[in-house]
Amino acid sequence: MSERVATIEAAEVSAGHDGRAEIVLVVRYANGASARVRLDEEAAALALDAAGVAKLDDLVGRPWDILAPSARGG
């Protein structure tokens, strides 16, 4: 695994295509590129709970894989 892990640069709530809430993350990669990642309501709730995060602002600056404990082997 690379020493420089992609990090969450921004997190906000947005309306999904079906009108339900989604979380939109901006992930910044070690090479400077970024990507927007959308999580639906259910996936977002599970991911935030698994990460031990209560507020979206608490995600900013953390490695992207905080949202996927299985990706870290945890």
C-alpha cells in the first residue's frame, strides 16, 4: 500500500436522483487528482457508524478508507 493515502477533502449532504439524501465526498489522491464519491442514505449511515463519526465535518482530512473498515482489514 502507498504511504500516501487518499484523503477526504470535503463532505456534504446532497439530494440524490430519487430525492433522498446522499453524502457527497471529495477524495483527494496522492497525485493531486480528486474524485467525487456519492453514498446513499443507508450506505452513509453504515459507513459513518463503522468509522465512529457523528458529523460529516469529522471526516475531512481523514483517509478515505475510514469509511470501509474491511478495506483496512478491520
